[in-house]
Amino acid sequence: MDTVISLLANPHVSVFIVYLETSFRAVVEMVSGYSRVFSGESVRLKCSIPDVHKSSWDYLWFRGSEQLPQSGEHLLLWKTKVQESGKLYCQGVRDTMVGKIQTLQSLPLEINVDGGWAILQVPPYPSLVGETLKVTCRIRLTPQHHMVILYKDGVEVIRQNGLNPHFYLTNVTLEDQGMYSCRASWDRNSRTHSVTSVGTSVQVSEVLSQPFLEIVADNDLISRNMMKLICHLQYNAHAPAPTIHFYFYKNGHRLGTAMSENYDLVRWTPGQYSCRAKVPELGLSRGSEPKSFGQVTGTFGPTISSPDLFLSPAAEPTAARPSPHQSPNQIAAPLDISMESGDMSEESDDMSGESGDIPQDSP
């Protein structure tokens, strides 16, 4: 929303101080090319403004903090040079009767221009847990290679013979993140040639991260005998993303019904609180670690006596395991979000085994 503020400086002269703001954030996306290209290849980017009012926008482009001379909705990097590598941003701007309005700058899209002979091309955005990740080993001038090898953190993962330059990592997990490179070999003029790409980072994100609960009890809320429960998480589903349902619990018992917002105002009382996020359409459900609030006695957990606090997330343990892609005979385990650390199962929503309370229905 645009905001205009005017101030009357003295009785005779009106001085207008104009603040122009917008909550829109520009979005930069790749139209053609790849995030890692050989020098001499071209890349085309597009800047979009998620403006429901369909206003007319002009566009600014940046490489790091440097504004580029190009303008317009599209940015064409023609016959790229190595020095054109960097993080690219775009921003929308438009004139109004009271001055210029600018959008928030887009998140960066990094372009790497490689002057060598081999490139491992990976998706420009993180893959999601459970998806199949495709990476491609490209050779300059596209010779017919007879063998390609994929490495992760310097260790061979997959070796394949033939002309196929593509590797497929199925049912990826967080453990599949790392620095990947490839090596390709081909024959020419009765000689075997071999090149290795530079390392490329592969990122993997969870569709639904483990939530953590923040309890806010400031002076204003305490005066009303209330406190605020906020359920924080990251949600990385592909658009259009299904709706998340939030649930809040006290001593293992649900407080009210499902909510579309990630917060709830509840009565200021000691107890052990937690939250759960569910995406029914994706079959995902994850719960936070329980947090004790106020003078809690019994078997609910450690006591936190300060009523005016922000509770930070508990550390989520991770278990190291070998990559499922290192052995052709090993089958990757199916995605099972409900078994992650800190996630309460449907049966544990009630958590009434030691409290003696009568459990309510869990969502």
C-alpha cells in the first residue's frame, strides 16, 4: 500500500513530506538459459511485480549493488563474459502525482559464467524433500563423451557410460545437499580427453519445516490477562500452495479449532504449550517441541518463570546417513514427515498418559 504523509510546518507555509512505500516485492525469474553457463552463451531474465491493481511499472536491474544500464521488463545477457557473473536483482518503479514509488527489491538470482570446459547444471532454486533432482554435465562444444561421473563433496556418487549427460537423484533428502561436480571423458583423434567441472552447490528444502512456538506476554497483553502464541515455520510448496491449518495446544489438549493464521490469543495461564501445522492436501503434519510457560509443576518439563519472554526454537537433531544415491542397489526411504524429531504423532496429540486429564480429539 502506498503511504503519503503531509505535515504543516508553520501557520503560513505548508510543507509536504512524502513517503512512498509499497509492500510489493519484485520477482526475478529465468526465461531462457541456465544459472550456470559457458562464456559466450546468453541468458534472459524477467522481472514481475505482483500488483493486483495492474499498475504500469518501469524496471531497474542490479548486479550486486551496481545498477545496470538496461531497463525494461526483460534483461538479456548476450554472449556473456566471466566478469558478468553475480547476483542479479530487479525492482519496479513508477511515477505518481506525488512522486515516485518503488517496490521492494527482488530476491537475488545468481548467474555464474564459466570460462572452462565442463559445467554441472543444477536447478536455480532449492529442490524439495521427496522430489527427483535432475543435474546435467555439459561440455563446451558438446563432444560425444563416453563416460560421465557425478561427485558429491569430492566422493563419487554415480558413474554412467554412454552419451547421456543427465543424472537423476530420486527422493532427495536434506542429506543430499552439498557441493557437486562432474567429470566427462571423450575420445578425439585417437586420444582420450577428460575434464572436471567446478563445484556447484545443491540445495534441498523441506516442504514443511518443523514449527517452533513463540510465546509473547508483553505488558499490554498481561494487563488484559492474555498472551500470544505464534507458530513459526517455513512452507516451501510449489505454487499454488495448499492452505496450512494451525492448531495450538495446552498440556497436550487442543485449544479451539483449526486456524488459517499462525497465531492465537489465549488466557495468561501457566502450562506447557505447543503448536502443529497441517497441510491436508499434501498429507503433511508437523508439530513443535512443547514449551513450558509460567510456574509449571508436575511432569510437563522444565520451568520457565518469566512471563515476559520470547521462547526460541529448540535445536532440531539431525541423523547422519549415507546418500541413497551412492549404491545402485539401495532404495531410498519414502518421505515420512510425521517421524521427524519433535513432531507429535496423531496419538501423542493428547499426551494425557501422565497428566491424568481426559484428552480431547486431536485434529
